[in-house]
Amino acid sequence: MGRDFITWIKKNSSEVLLGASIILVLILTILAATIAAYIIGPVIMAFLVLFLIQIRKTEKLKVLQLKALDNSNREQLLNNGKPFNSDNVVSDITDNLRYATEFVREIGKGNFNARLEGITDETFDLNKENLAGELVSMKVQMKASAEEEKKRVWATEGLANFGELLRTANHDMTKLSEEVIIFVVKYLKANQGGVFILNDEDENNKFLELKASYAFERKKYLTRKIAIGEGLVGQAYLEKATIHLKKIPKNYITITSGLGGANPHTLILVPLKIEQEVVGVLEVASFRDFEQHEIVFCEKIGESIASTFSAVKVNERTRILLDQSQQQAEEMRAQEEEMRQNMEELQATQESMERVAKESQDKEAYLRSILDAAKDAMMTIDRNYKVAVINKFIYQSFKVQGIELKEGMDVFSFTKGDRAAVKDRYDRVFHGETIVFNEEYFGKHYEITTTPVYNQENEIMGACVFTKDITNDVLLKNKSEELLKLESRKAEEILANRKLLLDLTRNEHVQNGDLSLALEAVTKSLTQRFGITRSAVWAYHSETKSIELVKLYEQEKNSFTAGMTLYKKDLPRYFESIETEEVIVAQDAFNHEAIAEFKTGYLDVLNIKSMLDVPFFINGKVGGVICCEHQGIQKPWSPEEVDFAKSVADIITIAYKSAGMKEMLIEAERKSEALKEQEQSLRQNMQRLSAMQDEMQQKEVGYQQTIASLEKPGAKSATSKGLESVEHDLRIQLEALRMTQESLKNK
């Protein structure tokens, strides 16, 4: 009870002091009333006023100290975002220290999800620089470090367990593959996987073979062979890089169970590499996404798998070779026994052979003379691959090259080619085969025929080599093949040119006389066919001695321009070539006489290296020139290209003729319309004249009747004379009308 009272006094000290002061003032006031008012009263009142002022100053100082302490708490420890309250300063500091202690204790226990009391989303930014903010930042960093350590420990344990598996696993490739895929799928907590191993037994038909799988559906499992580069597995092998798919193609793979099936969410394919050599592919599928450290783990164990698989394959091959070696050793022992028996038989027959040795020597001398007389190189090789007999021709041929060929020499010492290949060739001959092949020695070509040599018992005792010089035949054949290839290329180029010419001839603009579009088709086709940068058509005007740029196609801009005019007075040599119908073929445009005038200001500015100019004709006269230009590098112009340009010039002639005919047709149609208008006018005039003629004829009949009545006896008078004059005039007018009518009819 006493402690609570003291605590209450401390907490409300300002109010207690103020209350005590007021009570004291009241008591002293009462006492002052009873004492002499004039002596003691003023002194006591002054003392009380000073006492109250001192109490007020003490209270303000305490509030300022508490506020400074609160600010320090907020800046150094924790800011709860609440407004300042002097009554809560000490408790807030105590609470903040307790919160920080409890938070640190939880972090020390490994609870990285613990929250620091007093830190909320609203107060987080207020505590970035104080102790609370540093503690929260420390928690985040320690949590990240713990996650990384967990991943590292996971990977390290996995690698250790997997290494133990590889050390203790069965060395049979299939069994080892099964244990590997089971471990990988389970350790990754995946759902499906497979191991594909490179089968390179046939160098010409390598493929990836499914050695083991985990939870593969039957359809997928039946596809045990995958070609290099086929599908995702073949692509992973080819690219030697991990493939991580989060969007798996439809129907690519399905994870099934007794209740149904579904596509996995993610798939990784890891090439099994050892020193950049891929020996297989590991495929794993799962319903969950693989994290980066799991993918790195798969790549690391992929190296171990590749190394182990490579060692297993080497061991298997070594075991096979050992079995073969043992079998060959047995065969060799049998052969040695057979050879021993043969030696005994040979020893028995040696005496008889000595008897015939003399006869053999005579025969050998005879054969030697025949061999030396031959014009082709000849030699024989015994079953020990030694030179037995050589003729004079082959000896001299080798001696010219600094090689002295002798009987008894090892055939491998002077024969071109791999030793194993040469031995194999002679072994085939020793088994009865005749081999013919061509070879080059000392810059010449030879046809070499190797045939078996038989003894009297029809047994092969060696090989005879006949060498014939076929250098001239080979050179002739090579030249013929080169000519055939050249002619073939020319034929292909001619066919392409003919097709393009046919297309240009059939071009609707060329046929219809649309000259501008026709020239666009021609210049663009020339540029593309020759592989050049510019083609142009210039029209020649003999009356002004000038050429006008009708159409220019530039390949780089893919655009057409026109309008430039050049005059003979400025380019006399070039115009001379045009007027003399000269074809200018300039591979080196800068040094060609006919276009030397273009060197400055044109060739150098546009960087034109090569030109081909071909004239075209209109009505038998030069109508202009086709100009083909190439920029940047020189272009050689082949005869076929020159002929093609001349043929294109004929098409331009056709285009101009079509354009002229089109203009004539338009003019004829215009004149026809004018004639139709004239004809209509003439018809109207004819109709008017016909009406006038009918009227005149009626008048004539009336006059004739009048005249007839006047010509009766006794009726003639002075009036008749006047009528005769009128009749004469009418007859003249009628005759004039008839003549006009005839003239109009003729028109």
C-alpha cells in the first residue's frame, strides 16, 4: 500500500505540489489576517508569490527533460508513432527495451518469422535509422542467409548421397541408370524422370536411348530411341545446355496414376557432360516449379553421372575386348600348332625342293629378263610383306626420286597410306581378291593392279603389283570434268536468262505499250539478275545530240529516278561509242577509254567500279543505251551477261515500238472520233441540200407549166421574155445545187 502511494506521488508530483502550495497559501492568508496587516502581511505575500513562481519553473524544466528523453527514445530505440505524453515516457522506454530483448531472443532461437512489437506497416518508415529498424534489417539478412545455408546443405547432402550411390552402385549400365533416376526424382520430390544415354556403337547412326525411367507412361516409355536433335531431349544434347520449361507442349508428357493423368507444370532436361562431351540427357518432370538451386544441383550431379556412365561404358568395352582377346589367343595357339605341323612337312619336303632349286633358278632368270623388258612397273610381294621381285622399270622410277628399291625391303617403308590400310589391302589379295585402284606418286597418276600369285599347288604365295602410268588419262578426265561443269553452269545461266527474257517479253507493260512501267521492270530485272547496284535506260536524241535518263533503278534504295540529260559537246568520246553502236564492257571503269570522261564527278563520286553499256535500236537506228553499273568492287562481265544485256536491248526496242503503236492507236482513235463528227455534219448538210433540191424541183415544175402555157400561140408577150430570163437563172441554180450534192456525196 505504501509503495503504491509513493508511486502515485511520483507519477502526479506536479499536481501534488500545486495542491500543497494552494493549501499553504490559504493557511498563511488566514494567519496573515490575524496578525498585523500592516507589518507581517506584505512580507508573507511576497514570499508566497516567489514560492509559486519557483514551483512553476521546476514543472516546465521537468516537462522539457521528459520531451528530450522521449525524442531520444524515438530516434535511438523505437518510434511507436504516438503523440508525446509526458506521463508515458518512462513506460514507453521500458516497453521498447523489453520488446527489443524479446525480439533478439526469438531471433537467437532461429525464429526468423518473429515480429518486433511496436513495428507496424504505418511505423516502419519511422524506424529505419534507429535500433528497431536495424534489428528488423538484421532479421531479414539472417533469414536470407539461413535460406541460402539450407539450400547449400541440401545440395551438399544430395551430392554426398549421390556420390555414395555411384560408388556402391552396380556397374551394369541399365541397373545404374535405374538407381540414378530413382534417387534424382525422389530427392527433388519430383514426379517423373528418365535417363537417355548416347548409343554410338554405329558411328553413322548415333541416337539417344532411354536406359531407365521413373513413372513414365507406357506410350512415352515405348519411344526408347531419339535421334540427335529430335524433340527437346535431342535438342538438349545438341545444344549442350540445360532446358527449363515452365510451359510444356500439349501431349508432350503425362504423369499418370490409377485414377487418371495430368500434364506436369515444369520440366528440366540436363545434358550429362564430361569435358564438354555429352554422353546423355537427364529428364525430370514435376507438378511444382523447380527452384534455381535444384537446377544447379541437377547440373552438378549430371557431371558425376556423365563421368560414371563414361567409365562404365569403357569398362564394358574393355570386358568385350578382353573376351575377344582371349578368343583370339585360343585361335593363335591352334594356328601355332598348325604351323608347327606345316614346318615339319616343309622340312620333309626341303630335300625335294633343293633338287628342283636349279630348275627354279633357270626359270627365274628367264622370268627376270621378261620382267625387265616390260614398259610398266612390276613387283611381287611375299606373304611377309617383303619385296620379292622387282623389274628394271620400277627400280629406275624410284631411283629418280631418291629411293633405292631393293628385294627384301618392307613394303610399308615406301608405300603411301596408313600402315593398317596397306596391310589390309595385301591381306585381301592373299585371300584371293584382285584389287585395282588409282594412286598419285611423285606428281604422276598410276593405275595399280594387285593380284594374287599362285604356286603349282594352286596356293597363294604372294601378290603381284602392276603399275601403269595414267597421268595423261587423269589430266584429260579432269579437264573434261571441268569443262562439263563450266558448260553446266553456262547452261544453267542461259536457261535462267532465257526464262527472265521470256518473262520480260510477256510482261503486260511491255505488251501494252506502258513504256515507264516496262522500263522499270527491265532495269530492276537486270539489276537483280547481274547482282549489281544500278541499271539505267538512256534515250538518244540525234537532233539535239543528247541522251536523256528515261529510267534509273538503284538497288540500295529500291527506287526509280529519271530526268538527267547529257550532251555530246561535254562527252564527245562517249557519244562516239553510242553513235557507232559500240558495246562498252568495262570491268575497270576508271581505266576504260570509252568512259574516261565520267571518271571525275561521276564514277568517283558514286564509287562506280564497273560498267556495261549496250545500245538499243528504234526503227533501225540507235535509240539509246542500257547502262549497267556496279559500285564498291569490280565486277567481271561474262559473255553470257553481255549477250543477255543485248537481248534485253531488243526487249526495250519492243517496248518502244509498243509504246509508239499505242500512241498511234490513240491518235487514230482521236482522228476517228473527228471523222465521225465530220460525217455527222455532212449528213446534216446532205439532208438540208436534199430538202432544198426537192423544193427547187417543185418550183421548176411550176415554172415549166407556166412557160408551157405562155408558149401557146397568141400568148407570147413581153412578159414571156421576162419568164425566160427567170427560167435561165433557175436552171443555173439547180445545176449548181446538183454539183454541190455530188461533191458532198464524194466526200
